[in-house]
Amino acid sequence: MRTEAQRRVDPLVTGIQERWEGQGLPGGPWPFMAMCSVGRLHQLLNKALDAELKKLGLARTGYFLLTTLALTSSGGARLSTLSRFLMLHPTSVKLTVDQLKAAGLVTRTRHPNDRRATLVTITEAGRERAGAVNDALESPDGAFAAFGGEMHRELFEALQAPRLAAGDLEL
């Protein structure tokens, strides 16, 4: 069953459709409208996420890094691995790790089998902080509430085919 929000018409979209042909633009409006929709959704998701993260003293990259570490079997990963997984420049990952280490949320050690590599490991405090964010993101009273219920799963599933078609499996 569609919600009221899903039944509403977006005046930006209908306006684009109506004007596209009248302005003589080549092609159809759908690629432009898809990019606008994804961009606007991205901004809305980030705004909601940032509101929850601010309450818990984390930045987006820190949250993604902590959760990525929490999902590993050992709770740790090389800096280079984190950079690839998070699709961030190694310097950005290093700076984020520095901030999380100062807050007691991760530790940094030499990799036991590769002296050139640095191993980052989540602490218990880091697990608790990531868990608190995850709980906040599911709260019916939080900033992420508009995306709640089955919408998280539906959004994830809807984005899989285009993301994978664009080659987002290279790790």
C-alpha cells in the first residue's frame, strides 16, 4: 500500500516533463530527472544522518568507518582496505582514524604480518557509538523517521540494479 507521501505529485518533476519538449531539448527528460531525484534524495538522507550523528559526536565518515570495522570478523582492517571500501582517499581515512583514535573509538597498530601496513581496530566504545547511531537511525522519533519502516529496504533494493550496472563492485 502506498503512503500519502508516495501518492503526492512532485511539482518539480511534472514541471520538467511539461517544459522539456516545449524548450526543444534533445532526448527525453528521464536521465535529468533521475539525477535530480537521486541528488535531492542524497541531500535529504545526508541531512537526516548528520542530524543524528551530531547528537552522538560523529561525522559521516567516522560513522561509516566504525560500522565497516564492526562488520569485519576481527573488528579490524588495514587503512588501505578501509580506503577502498569507503571509496575515500587514504589521507581522508587516516585523518578520520586519527579523530576516532583520539576519541577512544579505534586503535591503530602495525599489521602483524605486514610491517608496511597499519591495522585499525574498533574498540568497545566504538562499537557502542556505532550501535547508538544505528538505533537512532531506526527511531520513529528521529531525523531519519521519514525513511523508516520498509522504506530503507525498498530504497536499497531499488538502487541495487543501477549501482551494480554502473560497476560498483570493484573493491
